[in-house]
Amino acid sequence: MSAQERSRGAAALDLLFIGGTGVISAATVAHAVELGHRVTVLNRGQSVDRPAPAGTELLQADIRDPAAVRSTLGTREFDAVADFISFTPEHANAAVEQFRGRTGQFVFVSSASAYQKPPSRLPILESTPLRNPHWQYSRDKIACEDLLLHAYREEGFPVTVVRPSHTYDRTKIALLGGWTDIHRMRAGLPVVVHGDGASLWTVTHSRDFAKAFVGLLGRYQAVGESYTITSDEFLTWDAIYRQFAQAAGVAEPELVHVASETIAALDPVRGPWLLGDRSHSVLFDNSKIKTLVPTFAATVPFSSGAREVVQWHDSQPKLQVVDHGFMDMSENLIKWVRRPF
């Protein structure tokens, strides 16, 4: 029986997760194990932040080393392979070579930042054009999608594309300065918010994302298709900062609005993803994923998620690192905004 035939008929699936220790992938591994699937994780064995749950088969190999992958996997086949760590067309091409004939479904994790920026209409659908002139990361994800879908059209390579937007777990602070902004708010210092703070953003807890993602696995109807997976909750950036402030015990943070272009001109690291993603309002239509996975619903409100994030960081003193470069930039931007005319 082929891998695709097994994926249609069996309740428990043979699943391979490439990566499996990141914000998104660790949650999906945990959910797949919880549902009783046979889960194998392939990675370099170097991450200890999110250990795999009991019952997970762990294989160690560098996915960028084809010979090591062949040696580790042997002749094994899987109902579905989930790839969380292909970021360039070279990675995607190697994946086609490595998993051709091994799986009934190959799920490529792309990014909702690949959608047209700025979007010409909201909500964003799977049919929204893919174009991001600001962020190379997004353009590379688009190129990966193009290569994998070409392989599907030309040879039937069984790819499914998934596009998450901002997905977080307890380790990730969504603010521009991360922990440094929490520190500033607790110290009574103003914090920089990009734009006018009124643009809309969608934040999704990884546990919610996992429910939809695992529901796609082994579904032959998903082959050749793309799916957005996000929460239906959307917030202004001012509201996101205020939610974090409340979680940190700050009643009313002082928010200072600075044009995204100004921030990007001073910060070459944050600039591309700020202009290529966060500075634009994004609302997503999740109707397509809910058609195939009708039980999917995002149930973790961001108010709860923000408390989880702050509480976890408060319990980890080694992570409470203040970025003094960002502190200086914040002060300079705030002085510039408040300069007398």
C-alpha cells in the first residue's frame, strides 16, 4: 500500500516533521502526538528549548546534508512530511529530491508575509497575489512556493502550502523591542510604536495553529492547494502594546508613534520586516482551512496569550535582557518626534 493510500484510510498517520523545535513546529508535533499519530522528528538535535513530547521518534541529521538524510531515513515512507525549515529555492529543490516518492503529502510552511504588500484589499484570501518588495525573506518563500507548485504540476509532487502569519508561544514577545519594551513600560519610560498605532494585526497562538495544521495532514484534498492559518482575532498595534502592558502590571503605557519608514531608516535589522509585514493592516479570511478542517477554531485570546508570555519571561531571569542599542534608538526617536518646531 502506498503512503497516499494509507493516508486516506488510516486514523493514525505516519508523520515526519522536519525541524520540530520551533514556535510553530513544536506545537504541531505535540498536537499530532496527542491525537495518536506516529510522529517522527528529524533535526540536528541541537535545540533544548522545546523538547519533543514522550512518544516522539527523534532522528538526528542535518536536512542540508542529503547523504545524511538518506542514511538516516533509509527507505522509509510517510503519509505526510511537514517542512518548517526550507527558506530558499535551493532548500525547496533539495526537498523535492529528498522526498519524491517517499510521502503522500509534503507540507511546506510558507509565510503570510508573502501576500501582496501593501494589500490591495482586505480580508486577505489564498487568491491574494504574492508580492513583497520590502522583505527578502518573503520573496524567498514565494520562490519556494513557485518551485514546489511547479513540481506538483509537472510531476505530481504532492505539495500543500501553508501560510501562517504572526504565530507566537510563551517565548515570543510581539513588541518591536521585545523584552526591552516590557522593561521600558515597567520603568515608566515611553515606548515606540510604529505608524499611528491604528493598523490592524492578527496574532495566533501556536496551540491554535497546530489544530488546523495537523488537521490538514494526510488529506489528499489539500494536495496542490494553499491555506492560510491564523486566528480570527485582530487588534490594533496600540491595543497589542496595552495588552502586554496590562500583563506586565502597567496600567497605562506611554505610547509614542513613529513612522515605520523612520524606524526602518535607523534599524536595518527590523526595517525589512517592519516595512514588509507589520506596518500594513492584515485581516485574513480562514474560510478555506475551515472547509477542510471544520473543527478548527482559534480559542486562545491574545489577552490570555500576553499574560502567558509575560509570566514565562518573569520566571526566566536569563531572558530578561535589555537591548541597550534599542534603548538608545528609542530615546533618539522619541526626542525627534517631540522636538519643538
